[in-house]
Amino acid sequence: MSDTETMNPSTDDFAAMFEESTGASTLQEGRVVPATVVAISGDNLILDVGLKVEGRVAAKEFLLEDEKPKVGDIVEVFLDRIENLMGEAVLSRDKARREESWIKLEDSYNKEEPVKGAISGRVKGGFTVDLGGVNAFLPGSQVDIRPVRDVSPLMGEVQPFAILKLDRPRGNIVVSRRAILEESRAEQRAEIVEAMNEGDVREGVVKNITDYGAFVDLGGIDGLLHVTDMSWKRINHPSQVVNVGDTVKVQIIKINTETQRISLGMKQLEADPWEGVESKYMVGTRLPGTVTNITDYGAFVELEDGVEGLIHVSEMSWTKKNVHPGKIVSTSQEVMVEVLDVDAEKRRISLGLKQTQDNPWSAFMAEYPSGTEVEGEVRGITEFGLFIGLGPELDGMVHINDISWDVPGEQAIANFNKGDVVRAKVLDVDVEKERISLGIKQLAGDPMSDMDIRRGSTVTCTVSEVTSGGIEVQFGDPAMTAFVRRSDLSRDRSEQRPERFSVGDKIDAKVTQIDKAARRVSVSIKALEISEEQEAVKQYGSADSGASLGDILGAALAKTDGDADGEDEAPTSKAKKASSKTTETADEAETKSEEVEADAEEKPKKASTAKKSASKAADEGDSEAE
């Protein structure tokens, strides 16, 4: 550049020289810049940041430095403002250090590396940690692996922390001391676990007790001693065996290398009492035991240390079926039991309590065999029978069909009430099913068996009820009840009217059917009339009488019709037809009764006259026979 150009710089040259002189191209507010210590004035350091304006920083902001700065040293400060009202630059060493810390923290957070800091104070929900000029939040749950009651020994101590969360715009950092401890502990546990083998016997100290077991410190790693592995005998709570601080000898049962969990056992160091249990407790053996636990389904009985058997609720009492086991036995009670079954593989022994007592069903059967009469109180009434008390423990049942011979079961059961004392006969005793069958009607005997009647016999009945469908009658001793249908009231349709009978009337009827299984006797007036007519034909229509009943009936019919000439052929023909009908069997006569009844309806007067004529003719024939 010529002298002339130097004396007369251009506009661009002037701008470049201005930027160079002011440092505006390299220095910006809000950033960390290097500064040179030009002087120390009292408690302040005068710093030159490369501008024509100097700045002041308090000397106390450099107390955390390893060496105090001297004149000529270059330090980094934070440039808040290039120039204030007094023409000085506003500088801060603390802000510079904080900015440096943020940069380092961000780098550590991205690399997942721990940072060092010190717990400086307590806040709500946790503590504050100084990370070299930046405050972070330490939650109370992240202080240690286990809850810490007193944190004062940790205050001010420089130690590593893991950054869980970092938000620079908001100035929020969350750290954890627990994560560092767990990581360190995991490394130690891995080394300890590698040195352990399943089956090893070690000593440890009980650190904590829970409802399900105890945690034992094996020297840097904890193992779980479950309550079921403490003793061969039943234990309700771990505190019955161990206490916190006890030194115990345990065996390593299982090691989970993935989760680094160790299962411990104490009973494994003792002999297994279940070995040879089948030969020791044979089925059928009776022995004493102590009730250790009671549940809804039974009671556990200790036979020896470590060996227990179960008395199921169904094996506790012969008679108490739906009762809680606690009402039969109690904890710590000495009982005599019988071995019912032994399963050594499943470590189960089934015991029976009732088997050691007399079976009340067998005792009852021996004292009251079938056919014996007993007396008891009605304890229950159901739709299918009565329950009769046979002592303090046993009940017998009278089925609805065994209450009365004549009255239907629904009606018979209504005659009894709870508390009634009744007599009954023992019908059957089933010891296996624990049932006693009783009968009340069997005390009087079966009327059907005592009844001296046969099919086809004639009985005299008394009308007991009149209905639209027929009449109900009673006969015999003891009295039997039968029902005569409308169609069986008479051979003549016009006489098949129930209303012509009254209660108390005496009538004769023929026994047509006897069904002992159904306990039913059928009688018929119509069958009796047909039977009597057949008998009349046999008596008066025989060859010895000199004239057949047909001839007699024919003459009677001829007179009724008013035939004075008395032709032989016509009446003879009618008599033969009448004779043919009367000589039919009872079943055939009943089948053809419809035709006779229809004829009777058309000529009721003629039928009546014919009957009178037949009767008169029968009398005349009888006198002639004599």
C-alpha cells in the first residue's frame, strides 16, 4: 500500500481497522473469553479482555482455583456486558466456571460417565449437590440402596454421582448416588457369585427378617433364607428360628447368575426326617400326635419333628359333617390318629381321627337290627320324608312312601311336626353310606297282604264319596278304598249316573283287578251284573231244566210286544239272540255292551218289561224243574 493510500484509507479499510481495534469480530456478550490480569487492586483483579476497556472481578471468585492468579496470568471469565455506565466491562469468574461445568456435565451425560460433587444442602424431597459451580437435585430415594435415616456423614463429602436428567435451558439437573453404589455392588456381587457354588456351606449374619424369610449377609452379597427352608417342621414366622444379628450356618441351594440372587437353606444341613417314613408309619397304625395348624379343610398333626400329617375334615367325625375343624380339635391338642395313606414322594400323610373311635352306625346296627322298633323325636321334615332322632348323634329317615299305607305321602307328612315323638321300624342300616332307613307304616302291617279277597270275588262296599266321574267306595277289614268309574256303575247306560248313589249306601261289586305293587283294587258293578246274568244262564238254560233260558226270555219278550197269536218262529229267534248274548264271556259282553245300551235307551220300558218277564219266566222254569 502506498503512502498516499495509507494516509487516505478507503471505507472498507476503515471498517476492518475498527473491528480489529474493538475486537467485535471475536468477542460477544454472554460467552467465556480469555482475560489478562493487568493489576490487583485490593479485593479485585483488573482484567484486560483485549478491548480498550478493562473489567474488574472480585478476588474471592478465584478461591476455588488451585493457584491464585498473578499479574500477567491469563484467566477465563464470563463476559456479561462489553461496557457498563462506568465504561468498564462486566466480567464474572463464577459464571465462567459454571459455564465450564455445564459443558463438562453435558459431555459426561452424553458419555454416561459419573461426575463428582458434594451434598451441600437439604431441600423438599431430597438434597442439593454442588457439581463444581452447578447445583443439582438429589432425590431422597437416590441417596443409598437402602433408606438412610441420617445423611449428615455424607454432607460436604466429594463423591461420584450419576446424572439421571440434564436440562440446560431450564438449568435442571437430577443426579443419583444410588446408581453408582448399585453398579459398584453389582461388580462386587459378580465377583462373589463367581466364587460360590451350589451346595457350599457358609456362615452369614441375619440382616433383615420378613414374613416370608430372612436376608443373610454372606460377605458383600445377601442371600434369601426362605421360611420353608429354615426347618423341617412347620414354622409360622421366621422370627421363631432366627433374629436380626444372629450368625447362622447356611447352605447355598440355588444361584441365579442372571439376577445374582442366592437361595439359602438351614434345614438341608440336618437329616431329612421323611427318609424311610413309609416303613415307620404303615397304613393302619395308630399313634399320638399334636395339632399344629387348623384350616378350613382339616387339621395338621405333627407326628415327630419335621413330619406332619393331615386330618381331612371328612375324617374327623362320624356324625359332624359340615362343621369347621376348629370346633372338633384345637391347636396344641394331643390326639390319637390312624394312618390312612402315606406318599413319601409328595411328603404327605393322610390321617384319620374318627377311625380311632367307635363307628356309631355299626353300634346301632348291632343293637337295633332290621325289624326292630325304635322311638325318636322328629328333628326335620323335608319334601321327601321325616328325620327321626335316634340318640345325640344319629338320625334315621322315614321316606315319604313309608309313612302310611292308605294316605298319600304328601298328605301323610303333613300330619307330623318337629318335636313329635314317633315310633318306627328299622328297615335297613347301611354302614358304608351311613344311612338308617325307618318305616312307620310297617308297624301296622300291609293291608294288601292281610286282605282276604281274590280277583272275581264279590264284595259289599260302602259309598264314601260321590263325584262326577264315579263313586269312591270302601270295603274289607282293614278298610280298602276303591273308585268305581261312571262306566262301571251299571250295564245299562241310563243307570250310569253317580248321582243316584249317596254317601253311606251299601252296594255289591265284583273285584276285577288287584295290583299290589300299585296298591290298587278295582271293583265294578257292571261286571257283577254281567257275571250274575251268566250264572243265571248256566242255571236256567241247562238241558236238565226242561226249557232253556232263551225260550223263557223269548216268551217274555213276546208278551211285552203284545203278540197274541204267539208265532213260534219270531219269539224263538229273539230268544236265541238273547240267549246267545247272555252266554258270551264277561269280556265279550262288555265289548258289545254299547249295542245293548243303545237298544236300552230306545226302549227303556220294553227293556224293563223284558227283565220282569225274564224274572217271572225264570221262576216258572224253576218250579217246573222241581
